[in-house]
Amino acid sequence: MTYHFVVGDIAAKPILEALSSEANHEIIVLKDILNVGPLEKEEGQTFSALRSQFWQTVAPNEKQGIVVDDLERLLEVSKKMYEDETVIAWFWMAPLPADICAYYWLLHYLSKHNGRFMLINIAGLPFLNEAGKLYFPKSIAELSAREILKATKLARSVSNSEIEVDTYEWKQIKAHNAPIRTMGGGKKINHQSVNFYDHLLLTQCHNNFQKSHKIINAAVGKDNNIPTGDLYLAWRLRELAHLGTLQIQGENGKSPKDFEVKLFEAASNHQEEGI
């Protein structure tokens, strides 16, 4: 059995399509986005509880609540790997901070299975698009099912030297426990403050109320390097309103489509004056 770990439903889609007819392959979609929020749990707290609590703070009125169970599913795979030496695990990694952080996190558990934690890293590699032209994808979601099958040939086991270096790197990332983690080149992670993307949101805000999801879409469209997800950016808009930078109306605890924001008058004046 081969277990394929991938971050997010969108990235998982072409893998599911490509491997749907393959026997003994199971895709495990990691729901958490580890490049935002805390990583260091308190004494007596589980990692899943820590991450669930963080996302519940970001999106407090999600109907079903937010439960993060990636760790429990990972441990189940690790258990099967202990029981059966033919079981292997693959991780599909793109040059995205969520993928890099997930790799480090998975490594902590799966490196114990010597030679059976495999990595497919598409960073800097050329692929063919639907028109047959070369391009360099920035996410697994950009690959066609045909290119996914080609990419399976890139799978390699994580070496002992990588395990040593990257395990130390993960310890450093956790020790920083930064609110936001961004790409620093290769597998390097940079540590950022909680307001790192706020200016990109504020440049899309005006003196008139706008739906929050339109502001978020405009910010992401202008700068494609905001890999946090809409829920996180909506939370930042609510926090900016709480700080008095924005004014808010509507059901602000719900989705970005349920509330509107505009620049607070003082903030608007500052922007006009170039402050």
C-alpha cells in the first residue's frame, strides 16, 4: 500500500484523478495550513487541539466547528507502516510555505520508517501544460493527471542527511512559533508577524463599504503570494476593524461574504496623506 499525502483538496484533485484506477494507492488530504498560526502546544494540550483552537478563533461561527485531525490520520498511517514493511508514504510538495511546513511536520513522524518516506518535490522542475508547452508549476493543483503520472517517477526517499538537517530546521521553526511563515527559498522558512499581509488588504479598502470577499479576492489577485486562505484574511479584516483601522458592518463573525468593511476615517486620511 502507498499512502499519498498532499496539502488541500485543490492540490489533491489531479492526484485523485491520475491514480483513481491504480490499486493499493490511497490519497490523504491534509486540511491544516501549517504556515499560519501557532505550532508549540501548551503542557497537556494535544497538537490537534492547538490547531483546532486556532482555526476556531479565525472562523468562530463555522456551522460544524473546525476540527483538525491531520495528526490522528498521520499516526494511523505510521502505525500501519510499523505493522507492514511494504507500506510506504509519499508526500507531494510544491514550492509553497504550507507544503514546506507540512513536509517538516510529516518528517518528524515518518522518518522513523527508514527509506519508506518518499518525497516528490516539483520546485523548479518543468512540466507540460495542456497546450504542450513547458512551464514551471507553483502548486500541485496546476498539474494535469497525465503530468501527475510522470511526476510519480520523481519519488525518492528522504536521505539520512536530509532527515538530520530538516529535523533540526523543524525544531527551529517551532521555537520561533511565528504567526505567519513564508518561503525563503528552497526549503527555507522565514518568520513573519501577524500583520504581515495587512497592508495588501488595506490597499484594496476604500471610503465606502465593500464586501470582504471582494477585498480579499482583489488583494490575492494583485499579489498571488498570499498563501493563507480566505478564512485567515477575513479574520485579519475583522482584527483591523477591532483595532480601529477599518469600520465593519454585517455579520462579521461569519464568512467573508457576510460582512463589509471600509477605511476608518482617520486611517483614510492617513492614506491620502501618504502616511
